[in-house]
Amino acid sequence: MIRKAVLEDVREIMKIIRTTIAEMHSYNNYQWDENYPQEQDFIRDISQGTLYVLLRDGKLAAFVCVNQVEPVEYRGLNWSLREEAMVIHRMSVDPEYRRKGIGKELLKFAEDLADRNCYRYLKTDTNSINDRMKALFIKCGYNFIGQIIFSGKEEPFNCYDKVL
């Protein structure tokens, strides 16, 4: 089941964040760190109604933020379409629930959400060394568009899009 996140979910979300950050850092991926994402990012997402959680057996197993906020760094890329898109941000699956199709389920949810809101286009990005997310995007039909550099990050980020 996927539902909108509520403030009571933030504690579990932050547990997943801490685990994910430790795992990312173990293979030199510093996409997320002590500066990003932070609790207030998720509180803001919840207040804007753009954070969703996936539950398994009553437990929070994953989350994703889907909104229309595009980083300014996206401007220089040659996207597939020149129209407004929904954007996938801050997605993670609790390690206990990985390799069970949940990432694919979250992306499918984002696509359905975009469709329900009359968007026919999705954009997203991930660190260029985040092989798992890159593979998931490709497996789910997203197209590699190019790379950007976020301020304060050493590695470039790969950008992807999908026309629905």
C-alpha cells in the first residue's frame, strides 16, 4: 500500500535515511550525507502533500517525493520534451525490503500519479556512481539525458526522463 506520508512517519523515514547514507558511503557515494536530506526536507514534503510512503505488513518500507520542483541545474540539459514534468526526489527503500520490486513499484506509482495529474512526463536524477538507481531507472524505461553538477558534490549526477 502507498499513501501520503504524515508527520508520524518522519521517525521511520529518518531511520531509513541513516541506513541508506551508511550504505552509500560504504561504496564512496556521497549523494546523501549529514547535510542532505534532513528531517526538515521531509517535514516540508509532507506539508506540501508530495511525500509518499510504501507500507509492507504495516511497516514503513520505502518512500518517495514526487512534485513539480526542478533543480535549476536541469535547465542546461536536452530533455525529451519541452513541457512541465513531475520530478522524482528523495527515494529510498529500507534494506530489509530491497530486492522485492519495491523500487519499481515506487516508480510505477510516480508514473500513475503524474498521469492522474495530467502530466505526461517525469524527470529525475541520481549520483553517477549510484549503480543501483541507474539500473532501476533504465530497467523501468527511463532515458539517460545527461549529467549535471550539484554545488558541493564531487561526482556528477545522471539525469533521466520518461515520457508516459
